[in-house]
Amino acid sequence: PPATTTAAAAASEGSPLVVVEDSPTTTLQVRLADGSRTTVRANKSHTLEALHAHIASLTPGVAFSLRAGFPPKRLGELGRTLEEAGLLNEAITQSKE
């Protein structure tokens, strides 16, 4: 089996994002690995790690990576914020590992 990253393993259980209403927000369109779509509202200051954990909470037990852009590129540097990663109002794809 492929090796999982520490962040992916730590986020495998997942935890939902908590949006702070007083802070700037963004809406992300997420296509899950099963083909379904969901909308995620998050603060611009949420990290990629928090987004990964949130998506893990929607699809428990699935090892995955996140991709965005065209052509889709794997999202690394999980410590970056959504704003720093240029992911405001973006489409994100969950890819099974």
C-alpha cells in the first residue's frame, strides 16, 4: 500500500471547520472522491490542513489528497492559509490515494 503522509494520517479521523463569522470567509466547491459535490464555507485564514481534516470528516476512512487549479495540482504545504495558497472561491477535488 502507498505510504500516507503524517498530516493525512493525523487528519484521517477529520474534524469539521468552525467558521468565525467576524473574519473574512470564502466558499469552496469540493468534488469528493465518490463523485458527489459539496460546498465548504471557510475563513480565508483556515489552513490547508484544516480543510483536509474537514473533508476527512465528510469521508471517514478514505485516504486522499486534495487537488486544485488547471491542470489540477496536488495541494502541499498544509500550513499555508487558503488565502496564501490562492484557493479563495476555488474548486477543490478529493483524489483517493
